[in-house]
Amino acid sequence: MRAARLLIFFPTLFLISFSCVAALRPQQVHMWDSQVDLLASKIAANLEKTDAVSLAVKNLSSLDTAAVAEIRAGLQNSLQQRGLRLVSSGGKEASVEVTLSENLYEVLWAAKIRQGESERIAFVSFPRTASLPNASPEMAISLQREIVWQQSKKILDFAVLSNTEAGGTALLTLEPLQLVHYENVNSHSLLSRAFRIPQANTHPPRGLRGQIDLASGTAELPGIKCTGVLEQLARIQCVDGPDIQESTVSLDGKTISIGGRSVEAVTLGGACGMDSLLVASGAGDWTVADTIRAYTEADHQLTPLGNTLEIPGPVLAMWPADDGKSARVISRNLETGMYEASIVSVACNR
């Protein structure tokens, strides 16, 4: 276990925190007319002779639904002024897919242009400060990430334990083949014991999911349910169980996706004056860096709250923490190759 490091419990070790201030901001689309026109001109320049094109707009930014609709309308108008005829997709016409995204410093709009066998990319970027007004202090929030544990072996879930026999703190991790218990002794993490899950697949699939539930005393893998005193790895029995369900976002009784794919997401209890808050991963796949963002629901729509929390690798799993106000997050750092167990919490900046 030399590759593993326990980070949150001990003041002598390094605690990594990431935060981003997010805010629900009014949108001012008219400020972007020049960028809309510039992108339309680049799209038209990359199209060979044609008068029919389909247009799709995908929003991965903090823009609300109304702002995205206005940007789409602006693109349609600007393309039509350049002699292009907008049609619905599904035929042999050229197609344009525009993605609206952003980071902490700039806004990036990219257009993927397909025509026949060819594919081209056109984009425009501009500073966030030029596009968004100052955050409203009444609605500002911060997403904070604290890395609890890192190791080279895959982690499926984890739990921070308190009130242990020694009176200190401990950590429980769920791996594809075992549950592992670490104790805090003299500011060092020690592997106290491990419980091998007898029915576990010795060649687990890449997308294997697992979950620890201390309240019910269970640890689950697909088709396996283990119960007992998880805090002590005592009297644990494993039997056949249900499959682990992928985390989905439900809005008004309908399962939806963010950014065009299913995402890892949890609903947290009231925070910053809101009854509930959704925290969800980004829309990338397992080969790219990821993001975590807060959302609120208004008029049966999910509205992103400002900026995103940057994660240096894909978010593999997200579960609500025991306090109901933070999330347990498993990710894999693409730079180091380490699996990271993190707590993502919400702070209010009044």
C-alpha cells in the first residue's frame, strides 16, 4: 500500500482544496452579438457551395435556457443573411453543431461542421469578464473539493469513519475485490485490516460500480450485497444482490442528461437559501478531464450556478455523503494515474 496516501486527517500531510466561486447571474446576450456574427462568418467560410444546413446548439456553459435560445436565434439570423437556408437534420445537407463552453477565464464557442465526408472546426473565444456582469453577492456560492485519499488501485467508494475504538478517525474504502480499513496512528495511516469479498469478479469490468452505505451497514457490488459491522470489518456476510444503478438526474419525473450524456449527480439538502441543490459531473468521457457544477431548479428547468469546479480527470462515481450536504466523489487523475477519493461541499459567500 505504499502508493496510497491519506490526506484529510493529518495536519502534517498535504490537504488539497479546490474551489470556484459560482453565481447565478443575469445574462446579457446583446453583449455577444459580435461574437455570434464572427462565428457565423467562420461557419459559412468553412462550408462549400450549399444552401441547406442544419444547426444544433449544445450548452456546456453557465448560460440559462433563455440566453442559449437567443444565441441560437442570432446564429440562425446571421447564417441566413449569408445566404444559407436552415433546415431540420436528418437529410444529406451540411450540419453544424455549436458547443457553448467556458472555463474560469474565457468563453469558448466551437462549431463542428460536417459536409459529406469532411469535418471542420471553427471557434471563437473571448474573456469571461467581457461577457458576464459581476456576481450577485446574495447568490454567490463556492464549491470546495478536499481530497481524502489517493491510491494507484481502483476505488469504487469510501467512507470517513469517526468514534473508532481508538477515539480517532479512520477510512473505509471499497475496491473491486475487497473492503479496506485504515486507522490513524501517530499521524500516519496504517492498513489495519482488509476483507476480501468472496463473490467478487477477479476480472472486473472497467465500468464497475460499488457503494458503501454506513447507515444500513452494507457494501454493494453488481450482484453482490455485503452486510455487517463495516466500521470494524466484523461479522460481514456477502450474498447475491441487485445490480448497482448508475446515478441519474431526475427532473419532474423524467430522467434527463446534462451535456448530451448521463452524468454522475447527487441532490444535496438546502444550502445558501435554496431548498435543494444538484451537484453533477461534466459531459466528458473517461479519457478527459472533468468538471463538477452546481445546479438549481426553476420553472422545471435545471439552471447552472455559474462557474465549474475543475477535476484533473474523469469523475467515475458520485454519492451523497452521510450529512446530506456534501458529496463523495471518486475520480482518476490523468496526470498522476492515481484514483482520488474527495469530498465536495457547498459554502455560501454572503
